[in-house]
Amino acid sequence: MGRLAKMPSSRVGKWLVLGFWLVIMALAASPAGKLNDSLNNDATSWLPAAAESTQVVKQLEAFQSKNEFPAVVVYERASGLTPADVAAVQGQVKAFEALANVKSGVVGPIPSADKQALQLIVPVDAGPDGWQALGETVKQMRAAGADRPAGLSMHVTGPVGQAADSSEAFAGLDGKLLYSAMAVVIVILLITYRSPVLWLVPVVSAVVALFVAQAVIYFLADGGALTVNAQSSGILTVIVFGAGTDYALLLVARYREELRRHEDRHEAMAFALHRAGPAILASGSTVIAGMLCLLVASMSSTKGLGPVAAIGIAVGLLVMLTLLPALLVIVGRWVFWPVRPTFGSVDGTTTGFWSKVGARIARAPRRTWVVTAAALAVAALGILQLNAVGLQNKDSFYNKPESVVGEEILARHFPAGAGSPVLVIAAADQVQAVKTALAPVSGISAVSEPVTRGDRALIQATLADAPDSEAAVATVDRIRDVVHAVPGADAIAGGNTATRADTERASATDNLRIIPLILGVVLLILILLLRAITAPLILVATVVLSFGAALGLSALAFQHLFGFAGTDSSFPLFVFVFLVALGIDYNIFLMTRVHEEARVVGTRRGALMGLAATGGVITSAGLVLAGTFAVLATLPIVAFAEIGFAVALGVLLDTLIVRSVLVTALNLDVGPRMWWPSSLWKNEVSGTLGAEAGVSPAEAGAVASGAAEAQGQQAPEAPETPERISTTPR
């Protein structure tokens, strides 16, 4: 960190850094604004790449566009259809076929057996913009169908109707998340800094990081090196703002400490970067490594999120370690007004709230960590009520959108699977054998005549059950079994229901594959950072316990408080990635400070001093990250709200309980063995403590010997004098 610390903190370098980022922002502004235009929202950008349903989507291009989906338009008159109703619907067929994205060949009108409803199946080509373009087409269909007899209701449902409702829910996604996240960050920074000006510096830096990250991702997506969809783009905003502001909080807090110890603000920033920089760099590297683990996912949407989030964190890290310190040095001490940290002034953290918390923990550290761990373990039992098997369309929104109303009408009057058939593609010379095998399959209400294109043929099988039900998934499994058994047919089955089944199974596989991988990566980074084995193992165990508690409490809240029907199948993995990769930050922030202090005064006293020094800033950082993830609930989509709630809850658990209470109690109880087998452990055991830090053995020994008496008796005294720190940098 030596060279990196000198550039933004020097009298000339700060202006060079500012000029560099101004140029970068000027270059990034235009491509950042084009990111939404480069999003790939077609089916293959979301599905498991190797799944059978994905192969059907690819082979379906021989029969229709891969972005062609059916819209089911359902009409209902509860008192019974009239001849005028039928004539009006027949007239609307031509109006629909005249729309730009509607293909010819509208099927219907199909009357229901009870003569109370009609349905049209309208093929719609979304084009290269994917499902997000379907919202406009559905609006046009509603307008075209407005001229109908009074009392005859009309609803657009099926895959196109569902996509249109999702598109409406995602409308203005980036703007909503950006402004909501910014508002949360500003409020928390105002409370944290108690300054009407200081909050501007981290927020401006976070905005720069977001725009530059979006520009980098745009160039990679436009060049075909990266696949970005709406999900990745939305989460990018939350991650850059949340994690970037966390790094800013840590650096500003350390800079404020150093301003009390150095008259020259440039020197103070150099020391702050030298001391806080490694922890920030390690935290960012952990998040980047964790996100890149998603590259091994089988789900394309999950795999695409990994590099997008990693790029966002990398850019945010670079901005917060260069632009932020340069801006702080340029504006000077006045930016902290009205509480300016003057040289020689007393640092209140040594006698503040977290110092008192540490003193209370020190009275009975073993009892504290045992009780805390037991409480978290009990909370984790709520996982038994987690229903992570996917959400049906009717359960995916806070409200009841038009597509859900249409589904209910269809279910009352038609076979439940109408409009969303299973698509079977087979060799043309064996297609009749495949059709014969399909006919007796339980759960199928009708089988279409084959359509042949070259050497492949397409058959559509209508399901008897709702296409997003577990019964329909079971039917797809039976269909696959029988068509795979036809010799020489090379048959595959896909469609919406098959996609749902493949997604659930791919997500379960990804959970088993990626969660252990992320744990291993995080453990390795902690070992390298702390140069020990005991502490990293303990820290990873606490994070896993925190994740379990967050998931368990979330499952209970979803079922008994919010009334959600379940969670998306990828929910556990996303929550784990965000909580472990981002939540480990707080343990890194704390433990690097404890490690720094322990080199001089010993582990037990260093644990109390580390908690006192970092407690306030880590709490603020946790509130920022929890708040930014909570803004996902501003979208009317249950899956996003669930992720936001669970991550926010987990971050608060990490910040307020795991890091402050559990880890501190473990530090006090385990003592020097936390650093086994590093040189710090050897020095503390041998009584040569302080040698690495440039402190005489006599001084270190005196402080360390007094630590045992201080532990549990009183809050830690002021850790170091400004004079010693100014002349003996660590």
C-alpha cells in the first residue's frame, strides 16, 4: 500500500488523481448510459446452459424465433357468451395480427365448454430486446381489444402476459434502485458523521464508481465478452453503492483518527491509507473472489452475475482508495464541521459505547460466546420451514397483476395448461412414434399434429395442470421419460414448465457446488491476510452461523409475517454469496485492527481496543449495506424483496451480534491461540511481544501484563498516544 498511499495523499498527487478520474468520468458517461440497451434478456441468458429446456430453445429457432412466446387472450362473460361477443373477438384477430411484433397464425377464438369464455393464442416475437419489450406489445393488444361489447372482460395472460407484468415491475429499475440506495446512504451518513457536508464526498465517489463500472461492463457486453441481464444490472447498483460506501466509512474513520495525531492532513491520509488500506483491499478482494465463484454456476443468470458484481466491486475499490482520499485531502479538515478533528484532540472511541460493550463482554467471555452461538443456532432452525422450490406466477408479485387474473379465468373455463404447452422436438422420421408415445401420458390433455422443418419435427403437448404447478413438473418428467425411450428419435422436451423444473434442479446443484467453493476461497484469503489458521477457521464458522440464523429467521418471517408462498430456488445461494462475501468484511475490518493492536499489547487487550476503535464505523457500514439491500423491496417482486430482506437481516446480525459480541468474546477466550501458528502467536507466548511493531519488549511486556488485570474490570484505557504513533508508524 506504500505507493498507493503516497499518490492521493501528496500535495501534487491529489490533483493528478482528481484529474484522472474527471477524464475517466467524461469518457464513461456515454457508455454507462447505454448499458440498458445492451442487456440480454432473451431466454438463454437466464436458463441453465446445459439444460434440456435450453436446448429446446436453441432448436426451436428452426420453427420460430427463439424470442417468440404465446400470449393467451382470455375473454369472459359469466352470464354466458353472446353472438356479438364471438363476432367481436373474431374481428380482433385481424387487429392483433396487424401489430408489429405479432406473428400471423393467431389460434382461436376457442370457446370454453361452459360457453362462458373464449381464448386466443397469439404468437408474439419479442425480438432482440427479449421479454422487456413485451410490455409495450401487451399495451397495444389491450388497445386493439378495447372495442368489444360491454360486460365482456379481456385479460392478456400466458408467457407474454407474465413477461409484460414483470417488465412493468422492472420499469425504471436502475433509477429506482439508484435513488433509493442514495437516499438510504445519505441519511445514514448524516447520522454517522453529524456533518451537513462530509456525506457528499463518499456519495460522489460511489456515483463515480457506479458510472465507471457500468461503462466497463457495457464495453464487455457490447463486445460479446459478457452477458448482462436486468437482474445483474439491478444488483450492480446495490452492490457498488453498499460496498463502496462501506469502504469509504472505514477509510474516513481511520483518517479522522490520524488527523488527531498529525498536524499535516496529507501525512494523516498517508498513515490512514497505510493502515486501513490493507483491510479494505482484503475485504474487496474477498468479495471479488466470492463473486467470481459464481462462474462455475450452471444457471446462466447466476453465472452472468458473478463477473458483473466483481467488476463493480473492483472499480469501487479503486475509486475509494484513490479518488476518495484525494477529495478528502483537497477539501481539508473543514469538511468534518461542526466536529473537526484537530491535532491532539481526544478520540472518543476509547471511552465510547463500544468500549463499554467490550468491558462487559470481558467479564465472562466464554459464557458470552456460548450463549450467543446457541441463540444463533436456534434461530437457524427456522431453515426447516424454508420452501425454496420456486414461486408460481400468482405468488411472484405483491399485488394481483392482469396475467394472474387471466390465469384464474383460464383455470375456471379451460384446461389449466392451455397457452403454455410442453414443446417436444424430435427426429422427423420418428415423430409419429413420439406422438404415439405421448398420447397415453398422464397429465396431458391434448397433443398437436407435428410440424416438420428439415430433419426435425415439433409437437406441442397441452398440460392438464397449471403450467407452474408441481403436478405439471411431474408431467414433464413423465414426458421426457417416454420420448427419450423412443429409439432413434433424439427427442427433447422443453417449454415454460420444463424450464421451471430445470431451473430448480440447476439451482440445487449450484448450491451444493458453489457454497463450499466460496467458503474455501474466503478461508484462504483470511489465512493469507492474518497469517494464521485458528482465527480464519473461527471467523468462517461465525459467518456460516450468521448465515444460518439469517436464513432461518427469514424463512419464519416469510411464512408467518409476510405470508409469502415460498422463495425462488436460487434464493439460498444468492443470500449466501452476499452475506459471506460482503459480511466477512466486518470481521476483516475488526480482526485486522485487533491484529494490529495485538502486536503491541497482546490479543486480549487488543481485542477490546479493536472493538472500541472500529465498533462505530462498522455499525454504520452495516447499516448502509443493510439499507441498500433493503431497497430491493421497492420493486413489487417477491423474489427481490426476499433477497433484500434476508441479506439486510444477515448484515445486521453480522454487525451487531456476530462481530461485536461473538467474535470479540472468542478473541478474549481463545487469546493468543487465535494467531497460531504465526509469529504473533510465538511472540506473545514467548514474551517478545511488540518486536514486529517497533515497540521495545519491555514496553510491550508491561502493557500486556497489565491487560490481564484490566480484562473484565474496566473499559480499555486510551490505547496509544499521538506522539508515539506519529514517530513509530506500524
